[in-house]
Amino acid sequence: MTDQSTNASWGGRFSEATDAFVARYTASVEFDQRMYRQDIQGSVAHATMLCKVGVLTEQERDDIINGLNEIQSDIENGKFEWSIALEDVHMNIEAALTAKIGITGKKLHTGRSRNDQVATDIRLYMRDEIDVISAELTRLQQGLVELAEREADTIMPGFTHLQTAQPVTFGHHLLAWNEMLERDYARLQDCRKRVNQMPLGAAALAGTTYPIDRHYTAELLGFEAPTENSLDSVSDRDFAIEFTSAASLIMMHMSRFSEELVLWASAQFQFVDLPDRFCTGSSIMPQKKNPDVPELVRGKTGRVYGHMISLLTLMKSQPLAYNKDNQEDKEPLFDTADTLRDSLRAFADMVPHLQAKKEFMREAAMRGFSTATDLADYVVRKGIPFRDAHEIVGKAVAYGLETGKDLSEMTLEELKQFSNEISDDVFDVLTLEGSVAARDHIGGTAPDQVRAAAGRARQKLSARG
Ligand code: ARG
């Protein structure tokens, strides 16, 4: 990166060069150069439109487009020299274009400003990121649904307050995570609609005097429509806040998912085994296998929340229209996209290889009187009011705690001490299989329902574009 402190773009009005430190302080090229592809894409469309409306000749348009394409390959081959004096990605590319093709390069900026240019570039960038992130999210969901189908019959304890509550199937638990991600996907797609509006043509703030065709440029860039108001176009960053908010929800879900994996991989739970390649060891404790990936996803959730707050605070109280403050939108946005994409990718790679340790899950479900509600429901079916049934089962549980027996391990005589209505058929409901199979309605944990729900989830996933 070179560092000269004069800037040719506005030198005309200035009597001295920009202070070298100020040039560095105000520059964004170190981080916004990652939008070079979108910047070139936007410029190619702008030049094409300028030619269509007669502002550029076909020769000028072609020279500009060829020059921009060469610049793109220079950048991609590491042959491009970024300059801090040229402040940002936009002016770096424009200066390189003029250096390459001469005076025609200076015509590219006709009828636009960096204000609408940068707003366009970020939207193009966000649209690309949303598509990549949505694909990773879909891949993760596919893995979850497949695993849920494989584990539809696997029984584990379900928890409330992290205390054993009722038996559930592991497939059902996995599909709970899928539901969260399903809503997350819908939020991303909804956000994409507002990202996909084109600010180009708003110019600095008021529009331009050239006979531009914004509908045409929008079409060339795949935007749904040009934005309605030029002042709003150059200053709006709602779409960026919305994206970090959708990203925060995804990371929140991923952190819940992570927390469970960390717990479940512990020697105390032993519900799952994570593949070795997603874990690390300890340099001092030879027995350790640490669940680093879920721990990091859990940890990285914080920075994404932080970026959402940064952007909300960045926009708070800004007067219309563009303010230099807006240059600060990029780092939070880029880091949000990077963090989210990588976290989803790691999980999408890992989830299909999660090993359920069925014996441990089952043993845990046997502890903690997880079928107590089933016994209460059974007694109710024999004609006893629910409140009394609750009392009866409470006593049975107290007895179980004293004697160290699960409800299903008691004899009929033992159970009869609590209610005479209890008979032989009670053991059908006290088993773990009987308990889960009985919750046989849409949204319930019965294995058949899990298979049906997984089928519906799979269908939704395959209907995605
Ligand atoms: N680098 C600037 C940004 O990121 C580009 C727009 C600057 N516009 C201006 N009038 N200084 O927002």
C-alpha cells in the first residue's frame, strides 16, 4: 500500500495537501478493497447505461469496460497497487482506470457520486453474502434433518430447567434446532428484499442532471427496483442493521446449539461424540478432547451482537443525507458476514458426523423419573382427577427416591400402594418407548411424528431456489 498525501480527486479546491496522518485516518481502502468486484460490477453497469442514454459513446463504454476487466484481473493476480492517498476502493479503481485508458476513464464518474456508488457496492456485497450464507444455512439444515431421520427412534431425556422432564426422541430434539434455522432462513430472505434495491443515480444526494435510466441500471445489476428517494438512498443503512440483526438471531440459535453440544460431549452427559477433526487436545492433560468448534461459535456470538449495536449507534441521530460516519458501516458488516458464514460452515460440516451415544442417552432418560407425567395421565384415564393423580405420582416418586428405583422398575404391588386403580397395563406407559410413542400428534415427539416432520422439513428444503 502506497502512502502519498495528495488527492487528485478534489485537488482543485484545496491549497495544501491532506495531512499524511489525516489521509490514513480517513482512508477506508484497507478494508473496503474487498468490495472491488461489486465496485467494478456497478461501474460496468453504470457505463453501459451512460452509453444507452447517449452520455458515452460505444467506444468509450467499451474502453471503460475492458479497462475495468483488466483491473479486476490485476487485483485478483495480486498485481494491483492500492494507495491510501486514494482513500477508498472506488477512487483507487477509478484512478487505475484513468491510468490505463487515459481521459475516457475520467468520464466514468459522470452522473454519479461516491455516495450512491458506495451504497450500491455494499448492497451488492450484502446480496452476495446473504446468498452464500443462506446456502450454508441450508446445508446445515439438510444435515440436521437427515440426522433426525436416522435418530427418530433414539430416546433421550428432555429437559426443562436443565432437570430431567420427559423422555423425547433425539430426532425430535434435532428438529427443534431445524425449526429455529428455518425461521432464520426466512428472515435472511426477507432482509434480502430490502437489500436488493438500487441507490445508484441518487448521486451525491439530490439526483443528477444527466438523462440517466435507473430502471435499466437496476435491471443490469439484478436489483429489484431503483430506490424512490435520493436523500434516503445515500444515507440509508437499515438493510445493514437488519442483516446484523438476522445474523444475531442466527448466532444466538447457534450458541444454544453449541452449549448443548458442549454439555453433551462431556464425561458427565456422554450423549454425543464429536468427530476428532472438530476438536483439539490439551498440551498438559492427555485425556482431553475439547469441543472447540461449538465453544468458539458460542464465543463468537458476542461480536456479532456487538456489530448490531455498533451499526444502530452509528446511524443514531445522523442528519440527512450522507455523512462520513457511514464509512464505519463496513468493518462490522464484513466481520458479521465472515463470522456467520464460517460458523455455519463449521456446523454444516460437523453435524452429519455427530455420533449419538444411545446407551448413555437411554440410561439418563431412565434416571430422573422421566415417565412420571405418563403415570399421572394413566391414573387420570382410570377416572382420578388430575390434581389427585399428581399427588399420587408425587408419592410414588418419593418412594422411588428412597428405594433407588425408577417408576418402571417398581412391582405392581409397590405401585398399588399409591392407587388401587393401577393395574398391569401400567407398564405400557411407564416404558420410555411407550411414553414417546404416546405423544403422537403434529409437533409431538413420537418416532412416527418425527419421521413425518423430517419429511416435511426435507420438502421445504428442496423447494428452496
Ligand atoms: N469511503 C466512503 C464510504 O465508505 C465512500 C463515500 C465517500 N463519500 C464522500 N463524499 N466522502 O462511505
